[in-house]
Amino acid sequence: MPFLLQFNCHDRNVDSLLFTQEQHDQAAALLASFSQRYLASLDSLPVYPPLDRPALRGLKEQPLPRAGQPLEALFEELERVVVPNSTHTAHPRFLPYVQPSPNALSPYADHVAATLNQNCNLWHLSPAANAVEQTVLRWFVELFGLPGTAGGIITSGGSMANAVALTAARDHALGPGARREGLQGQRAPLVLYTSEEVHSSIGKAVSLLGLGTQNLRYIATGDDFRIRLDLLAEAVASDRAAGRIPFCVVGSAGTVTTGAIDPLEALAHFCRAQDLWLHIDGAYGALAALSERFRGPLTGIRLADSVSLDPHKFLFCSFEAGCVLVRNRQHLLASFSAHPSYLTMSEDEDFIDFANQGPQLSRAFKALKVWWSLKHFGADAYAAVIDHMHHLATYMGEQIAARSRYELLAPVVFNCVCFRRKDLDGEGNLRALQSLLESGTAFLGPALVKGRTGLRACFMNLRTTEADVRLILDALESR
Ligand SMILES: Cc1ncc(COP(=O)(O)O)c(C=O)c1O
């Protein structure tokens, strides 16, 4: 066996990728020191750094190192080049997107998950992680009041959750031949409906699934930014009359720009009557159901065929952690199960082979940070934090109403505020936004609200205070 003879299998070569106890201690000390200093310095950092382009070019052009470097050198470079050229997303005035600062525990959970390195694909490769994932999924199923048939999977985020849900919806519409024939077996186009305020991940999922974006109908919203049911009904009827096949409606539990929640119950009744799959994109807002204040408008989720939610948003988990739930778990199995001979092991009714419920095979133990976050902080703490984020948005809305140079572009209904400087046109507002960013004071986002351009602040940051809100508005007035 010449090949094997050539291969110099020297046991101790592997030691170079392992740490001694002393190196572990050193790595832990460097990590703890870095994390504590970084988090303590956030207030004094510019939210968006002036970029050191030569240093970043140096990073891009690094050659493949043949020999390793000591740990101290890696941490030194991290602090010298990476940190000063990073957006400080946990900075109290980082408010541009639906992107929270992580809760304090989540990075530790990421470390533990990576240390255990469970592969959450087949249950026998990760039995305890499997039980944990089942538990967090059950907590979510119970939170939304979905039936006992429901199941789901932790995903990388809301975009993937939406893609998984729409795959199940598409395959359900295609029927038993779905996986064998795919869309090629379909004579008339399948059509789906959503509002003009929907997140771009729905359009991406539609193209990914081969449905064709020309078959995605964006229905207009009313003054409240919620989908207009009369127009939805008209669109469905007109497609049916033209011989197309309506199959799915996507409602939003928190639209990405204004945070509006579509009339979910009414959508559900419409979908039942029309035999359409109702998917709710709750990546932004579904977890606000943890708060009494928002539970009411979200109760319609219990009637959905599928719902996406994002623990890396309102559970303040570090990236990545999304989730999709389907009313009937069988739909995920129908779309994703696969049993190659090299993977098949005995099934066990206590466990779930998550590889059969989603597109990924190897999967990290993301459920750990979700589980730990809820266990350590408790659901009541989340309810209070979500209410506080709403309070900050309301406070900003009041400040805007009290200042003559500003106006709101949409009512504040959730945790985000869309507004503009009245004395500037759309371009001027965007320039003010850019100038605020370049000064390092605050990072807000742009907003296009019913054709009007302005700025958007989304409160998901655990360090933001009312003083930050006033500081932002003061700073913007002078731009
Ligand atoms: C309403 C909505 N849907 C989907 C997404 C996509 O989620 P992710 O960024 O986790 O993929 C977002 C992200 O902000 C969102 O706000």
C-alpha cells in the first residue's frame, strides 16, 4: 500500500493543534481581559470608526502563514487592527437596524457550544443538545399557542427561517410529487402574496425556491402600514380567474421599516377560507409576544401554518440564532427528510433528527444560547426589556413632536421611529444621517416611508438611555 507508506503518521504531530493546560489558561485570561475591556470601553468609542484603510489592506493581503504565531500576537493584532476598524454594534447609539446588542450570557454560551461541538443533525450525535432544541422549540410553540402537531428547527436567522417555511408551503402546494417533479411538473404558476412593507428575505426566498419574483404580489398597505385585506382578496381572485394558482400569503409580525403588525387573525381566516398557506414573518416582532403589551396583536400567530422568529433579535442572543415553526411538523419532514445509507441510524421517539427538518446537515448547537438566555434571565426580564425598548421609541417620538425641526414619518407602534428633518429634502436627510455617522456620534438607518425619505432609529440596544435619544436629536439639528 504505497500511498499509506508515504503518509508519515506521527502521532504527536496533532499536538500542534491542541493546547496544554497552561495554554488554555493563557487563552482564557486573554479572552476574559479582552472582552471586559472592550465592553467597558464602548461608551468612549466612536459608534462607527474612521477606517484605517492601509491597515485593512494589510489584513486583506496577509499571506498564508506557514508557521504559527503566539496567542498574544493574535490578540495584539485584534486590538490594534480589528477592533478599531469594527462597527461597535453594542454602542448605546448603534440603532440603524433590527440588530440588538447581545445579552451578556450569549457569547459564553457560544463558547460552550463550540467546545462541546455537537453536530445537531442526527439525534444520536447530540442527544442532550437534541433535548435542549426540542425544549426551546416547545417553549416557542406554547408561547404562540400553536397545536401539539407543531414542530420546527433552529436556523441561522430569519431569512433562512422564511426560506424553510416557504419551501414547506411550496411543496405542500405541489402535492405528493413535489420533490420528484419540482416546479417542472407544474402547469400553472404558483402565486404568493404579501404586503409592500415585507422584508426583502421573502423576495430572496421566492427566487431561491424557483417560484419567480413575478409571482410574488406586493399588496398595498393602509395608513397604518398593514396589508389591505380588500386588495389581497381582489388579487387572489384575479389570479384564480387568470388560471394561476394562489398558494400562500406572508403576513408580517413587525414590518421591517415601521414595526407594523399585519391583521394576523383576519389573514388567517382569509387563508383558511381560500385554502392558502399562511406564513408569518415574525423575525422582527414575534418574540414581542413575551410582553403583555404586544401579545394581543400577535395572538393570530396561533392560526398560522408557519412562523419565523429570531432569537438573535428580541432574545438578544449573539448571531446567529433564528427559528421556524410549522403548524404540522410533517410538512418539514415532507420537504427535507433524506436517508442516505451512511447516515441512517435507529429512530427514537424521544428524539428528532433535525437534519430531516431543514436544509442543513451539520448544525451547531445554537439552541444552547437560546435555552440559557431564557433560563438565566427569565421570560419576565425579556418582557420588561421589550417594554423598555418600546418606551425609548415612544420617548423619541415625543421628543420629535416637541421639536419644531422634526416630524414623524410613521406613528410609533413598536420599538422604532421613522422621522425626518422638515427643513431638509430627502437627500439632505440622508446627508445628515451620513454626517452623524461620520462624526462617530450615532448610527441610524435610512427610511423610505410611503415615498418619503428620512431616518430610522430602532431601539434594540441594551445600553441606550433617554439621554442618548436627546443627544442624537441635538446632534442632528446642527447638521
Ligand atoms: C421582518 C424581518 N424579516 C426577516 C429578517 C431577516 O432576518 P435575518 O437577518 O435574521 O436573516 C429581518 C431582519 O431584520 C426582519 O426584520
